[in-house]
Amino acid sequence: MQPTVGVPALARHRGSCGYSLKPNTRRCGAPATVHLLVYSHSWGLVSLSSCNDHEEFARSSGELLGAHRFAAACGHPQARWCPFPHDPTKSECVAPALMAS
């Protein structure tokens, strides 16, 4: 059975792995190491934060559109997913509040 994307996470910033065996159950909570953007047929565009142990599950939860190492801006409420203009297969997250400093 292929994993699916569950219910949306809380709106607050999270730097931890969001994997859980079933929706509405305890999440992994390990530090996130990778940030993925997938298209899920049930949820549309979904941003996933994952630890190394659960990256494979996150990658298989929908059509993978992009991925990069988890950084300070990832998961920030105002962050935007930004593909690199010269290489759209690479990306990073940029948050306006972090850019001003």
C-alpha cells in the first residue's frame, strides 16, 4: 500500500519530521533533514518535512515536484518554495522575515 498524505499540520513552524503511521496519530518528531514538495491527488500541493528514516515514505506519498535539505526558512509561515532559475530541479525556501536580516 502506498503511503498517503494525511491531515494538514498546524500552522505554526515545525522543524521536525511529520511522519505518522496513521492520520491523527503521534508524529515521528525527529529533526527534519529534508523538505519535499509533492502533489497529492487528495490534498493538492503539499509541503512535507522529513527525517532521514522517513524520507522514502514522504517521497512516495505523491508526485514529487522538488526536494532540498531542510533549512531555517523551511516551514516558516511566510516562506515560499523557490526553484533555482538556472536549474528548476533544485530549490530552496525563502522567508521574507529572514531575508530582511
